[in-house]
Amino acid sequence: MGLAVADEETRVALPFDVIDVRSVDPVLRIAELARERGANAIVVGRPMGLSGREGPAVQAQREFLVQLRMAVSVPVEEFDERLTTVIAERSLRAHGSSAGTRAKVRDAVAAQVMLQGYLDTMSRKHTSGDKE
């Protein structure tokens, strides 16, 4: 599971870490990181199919969201994560990353892509006065 961070001032997302969910409870790790970093919100990718319909991972994601929301005191938002892994892979290849490096950081870069999309969308809504 990839993690990305952003600060309120720059509104630029950066890849942060990858959680091996086979050996670490992602809810506990994210809650810990949110406290350590003083997060004011958490954005979780919504697994959508290319058609815009919910993908097969939606039920697991819903359960994860319930657990995460109980573990943290900040808002937990969802945002479409379609194609983020593809974009991350292409970006890493374009920058000449080796296959081994790509495998290690792909999920964090995909999280960065998703978070940046969220930040950009929220910025546009704020600028145009739209409400969610």
C-alpha cells in the first residue's frame, strides 16, 4: 500500500512510503503516521474500474475505511485512484528507473499521483467556489 504526503502551503504531493500489508497492519501504521506528522486529513484511493463503476476491491476498501475512521481523529476522504499505478509506472520508466526500483516505489508514486489529483481537484473547487 503506497503512501504519499503533502503540506497545506505548497499543495504538492510527494511519495512517502510503502506499507507491506502482509506484515504490518495498515490501519495502525497510517494512524501512527498521521499523529506523528500532524495530518489534518487522510485521503484513501477509491478502487474504480475504467468504466467508472466500483471495482472488485470496493468491499475490502469499505471495511478498511471503517477501521481507519475509528482509528484516527482527522477526516478520511476518498478519491478515485483509476490509472494511478499505470501513470506511476510510466513516469518511473521515463525517468530510467530499474525494474527493481520501480517495484519498490511504484505504490508510493501511485499514491502521490492520486493525492495530487485530489489536491488539484479541491483547489479548483475552492477557486471556483464549488462545494462538494
